[in-house]
Amino acid sequence: MANKIFKNLDEQIEILRSKGLIINDEEKTKDILFRENYFFVNGYRHLFMKSAKERKFIPGTTFEELYGTFVFDRRVRNIFFKNILIVENNIKSIISYTLSKKYGFKEKDYLNPRNFTQDRMKARQVHDILNKMKRQIRVNGKQHRATLHYLSNYGYIPMWILVKVLSLGIIAELYNILKPEDQLTIAEFYNLDPETLSIYLSILANARNLCAHEDILYDNRMQRSIPDCRYHYLLNIDMTDDEYQYGKNDLYALVIILKQMLTDIEFREFINEIGYEIDILDGKVDTVPLVTILNKMGFPDNWRDIVNID
């Protein structure tokens, strides 16, 4: 396999032109490629390709459309990210409150293995996750103002402070090792069953990492699918072979998750912000129909209607 070699800005533009992309303003395009990285901007080319086999742009595609999609994904990613952070803070608060109230507020109390599932099949999992949490206390305890304050003044870090230094991934793992009755108490806050909440937390943790590292989001497909729910049915989402086409492992699945985990006000603002960015993109892209972009995102045509479902 031939090595990929460095290409200067002029060469990068020529590669794009050779594939049929229209460059209207060469200097502006060079500036964007220099600041944003050719590889990252070009990552959105698939939306504008004639086909998967024919690596040529649809006739009439401009660099402005390609870059507009890049900017759209960045802005949508930031919107999802800030709302996932809201859910992250909420679930950390709910879990820490539940465990502290029931098991105590010192590490030796709330990290006692007896407070977690006694399923022998999960014994190793319990051991590993509690060790991860203890490691966070050792590594980060003196690096954050709140944890340092408690260590210095009280000699311990209560659960409601510890969660500050725990990743959403660890929180998702922690939820999975709770006793069934504790899982149920937490899940009921969201009107979810424990298994569904477990799936949601895992998906949210992965999505959070994707957003934080600025990976392509709009057409991402997750490894796990969310269970069928009332929103799939009430939105009358199309089905193929008894499987919903949208809202399962795509970006709209994240919308459905946030619908159930944000407050009504937070979710309405979230939908309005996403809708605003979609409208802007629609004004920038002519080569590809908006419905095609929405389908790539996993959004049904009536995607906005979810905001009005109780």
C-alpha cells in the first residue's frame, strides 16, 4: 500500500477540484483548509459523492457546501454536548444522593462491596469498578478544589463530591453494579425501567466522548440500539422488517434519550437550537436535498413533533 505523503494547500485544492468540487474563492478555501485541516473538512465529502464506488462529487457541489456541512456538524455537536452534560450532572446528583442517603457519606461506607449487587457473575465487575473509583480519589482527589477541600478539612470525600471527578462512563458502569432496588429507585425518576436506563447511560457516555473529541456526529451510528418506545410509535416512524428505520442507533436515538432525561423546558430549547442549525444548513446546501441530510442523521421528516408529545 502506497504511503500517504504531505500535500500543501495548492495540492489539496487540486485534489478537490480533480474530484469535481467547485472552488469559488481559492484564497478563502486555503485559509479554511489551513485552519480546519483538510482531512477533517474532507470527512464530510461522502454526503456529496455520486456514489460509494464513484469517488466524484455530485455536479455543482461547492466547497462552501462541504464546509457548511462541517460547520453544521460542529454546531450540532456542541448543542448535543452541552445537553449531555446536563444529563450527566443530573444522573451524578441522583446516584450520589441515593447511595449517600442509604449507605453513608464516607468512602468506607458508600464504597463497601456489600452495598452493590451480590450476583456472583458480576463479582469481578464490582471489584473492578470500585477500584476505578478509589483510583480517582487517589489520582484526582487533590487536583480539584472541591475534593481537595473535603480531604484537607474532613479527611474524606463524600459521594456527592466524588462524582465531580468520575467520568460518565464510570457512572454508567457504577449504575450497572447497583442492587436492583437501587437501580429501580434511580430509573423511576426518569420513568424508565432499569435496563433501558442502563442502555441510555452507555450510549450517552459514548456520545459524550465522541462530542468531546470532535468526531463526526451527524451521520454516526452507535454500537448499541435503544429499545423500541412510545416515541417511535407516536411519531409513526417507518418500519422495515418490523424494525424502525430511524431513532434506534442514530442521532435521533440520542434525541429520544434526551427527551426522556431533560426537563420539558430544556428539551424544547434543545430542539429549537437543532432546528435553527438545520434551517441554516438548508440555506447553504443546494446540491443535496434536506430530506437526504435528515435521513443521514436518522431524523424522520416529522422529527420536530417529538417536542409536543407528553
